[in-house]
Amino acid sequence: MNIRQAKPEDSKLFLGLMKQLDHETEFMMLEPGERTTTAEDMEHYLLSMEKSNSLLLLLFDGQEVAGFLSAKRGAANRIKHSAYIVCGVLKDYRGKGYGTSLFRELLKWAPENGITRLELTVMSHNEKAVQLYRNMGFEMEGKLVHSMIVNGAYVDQYAMAKLI
């Protein structure tokens, strides 16, 4: 397994990963078929991440992309010290420590780039992710009640953060 920062030319690979995650898990934001992003849109997104000094890591198994972690830096001056985290790993690679590896890379990158606060939201019933985030030093900051509807049912989210 190899982890590296995404480049604009990874747009098709990354888009394919996101679409696969949409189908494999209910824990991502978009439902299967809801993603309308094109490869060109994704290339622009990857360029914007680069320009904003944000981070997008890709997890590779050979030539195949198996997961990602993004850390989107706040755009306004008052929140440039913070980054919002999103992470996803394909089901065949879960439970093998790859999420931990992605977060370790994030925790190296953050202080080198002036990030002192990492934040994320997670569906309350995604127990494995909540445990990973706790293991990486994230703490609960609150609960977003009925913040999503998944499979026709209201779902709560936890707001979690880590200060560096």
C-alpha cells in the first residue's frame, strides 16, 4: 500500500473511487447515482485543493486507488488555522489499519502547514469510524440531531475535533 498526495491528473481515479464509495457505504454524503461530478469538475476540485494549501491523500494498492483523506483548509482568515476532514476507504480494505495510516499522514501535514484544528462530522451509528477518530485524538464536540436522512430514517451526526 502506498499513500501520496493527489494530483490534478488523478481526477478520473479519484472520481471512480468516490462513485464506488457512494455504492459501497451509506456513510458518505451522496447516495448511489447522486454524484454528477465529471472528471473535468474533479480536476478543477483537485487544483483548488492544491491552490488553497489543502490536502488530499490517496491510498493505493498497486495502480488501484483504495481510499482517500481530504483536509480542506478554511478559506476565511478567521478559520485558516482549521481544516475539515473527510475520509473513505473501500470495503475490501477496511479494518486493516489504512484509515489509521491516512490519519497519521494528516497529523504530520497539519502542523507543517499552520493547521491547529482538525474537524469532522460522522454519522452516530458509524461506530468503527468514531473509534478510529477517538484513537487518533479527536474529541466529541456535539451532536447534530436529525442532520441527515439515510434510507428514509433520520440520522444524527457527531461533530468531532482535534486541536494540535
